[in-house]
Amino acid sequence: MIGRPTAVALIAAGVVLTATALILPWYSTIYAGDVEVVVRAWGTEVVHKPGDWPAGELSPWYGVPIAITAAFLTAGIWINRAALAGAAAQLGAVGIITVLTISERGHAVEQQGDFAIGYGLVFLAAGTLVALTGAIAAQKEAR
């Protein structure tokens, strides 16, 4: 059984991994004409943007729900059940991001483009699993 200090360390490690994921690129898509769209937690970056590219391309802030869940995880170090709520919410947010990423990959393939997963999603997945493990352990310890 995992003790309270280990559970707190796991939650903290999950928060650090999640914070790192919010900085790194999540994925990129390359279309015809070498136009590359790099998606990050806080919007998109278009590389080699052609002159006729639509003005106002979609730039979602995927990082907002993840930052909120990381705040819950951090609060969970001191407040019972907050870490569990944050971990569950982050797991849900990662599920939604996974669906959107799969959809974007399908769109890239349909356009004869290329799709690459970034380190940000890898860190996000690892951070979510580590934080969830710590949150469950902290909850069991609190009983």
C-alpha cells in the first residue's frame, strides 16, 4: 500500500508533468504546400502560411480545462478529495482531447497530409496516469 508521502509525491509529479505538457507542442499536421499547423495547449501556430490561408483559423485553448484540473490536483495535496476530483476531471479532459486528436489525424490523412504526435500529449498522458495513481492512493490513505 502506498503511504501519504508517496501519494503526495505522485500527485506533485503528475502536476509537473501536466504543466510541462501545457508548454510543449501537442501535435502537428502538414498539408500540401508545406503548410504545417502546430497545436499547443494555448492555440495553434501555422508554419509556412500561404497568402490565401483563411484569416481566423481555429485556435482552441485546450489548456484551460487542463490548467483547472492541475489546480484541483495541487489543492488535493492539502484538501481531501480535491486531488481525486482533479484527476477524474483530467482523465475526462484527456479523453476529449484524444477524440479531437484522432479526428484531426483522420482529417489530415483525408487531405493527403501528415500527422505527428508531439511530446506535449505524451507528457499529458503520463502526468494524468501518475496523478490519478497518487490521487487514488491519497484517497485510500484518508479513509
